[in-house]
Amino acid sequence: MRNILFLFVVSILALSSCKSVGDDIFKISDPAKQLEVEAGNEFKIIIDSNPSTGYHWELVDELNESVVKFVSREYRAGEPVAPGSGGVDVWVFEAVAAGQADITLGYYPPSNDPVEAQQIVTFTVTVK
């Protein structure tokens, strides 16, 4: 069941992948797509999220900060906004210098104790 949900989420997110024309900010939501960014540009990873359930996305591994740096993360509720409805997490990164880096995100359940991620996705970024 989790695999079907994951494929559904990735499919929906893949439909929303695009490059913003005016500001050179890349948006990618499909981890299967190779992302290429020019050094000095920012790019976004947009991924379905529903923090009202207690589940949340976190970086799993440290970033190769000589290539990519974390800038910010923001939750955006879906429309119409209603209790229990989901939205997306918008992760913003900066392409620092030429090279390749993986961004691995884990989807963690609510817990007061350390737990394993229920889902892990890795995005590969090549900075030119």
C-alpha cells in the first residue's frame, strides 16, 4: 500500500515540475529526473506533505555543501485549506559550485523516540 501511495505522490509531483522562466529558479519534484543547475542559482524540491498527521520530511544525510547548500523549507497548505488536508513542503537549495550532490529526504512518522524513515527519496543534482 505504501508503494502505491509513493508512486501516486511522485506521479502527481512530476506533473508539477517546471522551470520558472523569469528568475532561474528550478523546481523539481520527481527524483527520477536528473537536475542540472548553474552555479549561483537556487532551485526547489517540492514534495507532498501533511504535517497535521505528524509525519514530516527531514534531510537524511548531510549535504555536500561545497556543491549544494540548504536555504529554506516552507510548508504550503493545499486549497481549499481544511483540517487534516495536506499540501507541499517547498525545499529551497543553492547551487554553490560545479559538481554533483545527492539530496536525500526521509518521511518520518510522529514519535518522541528516534525512528526510521517510512520513506526515503534521493534527488541527484549536477551543478555546472
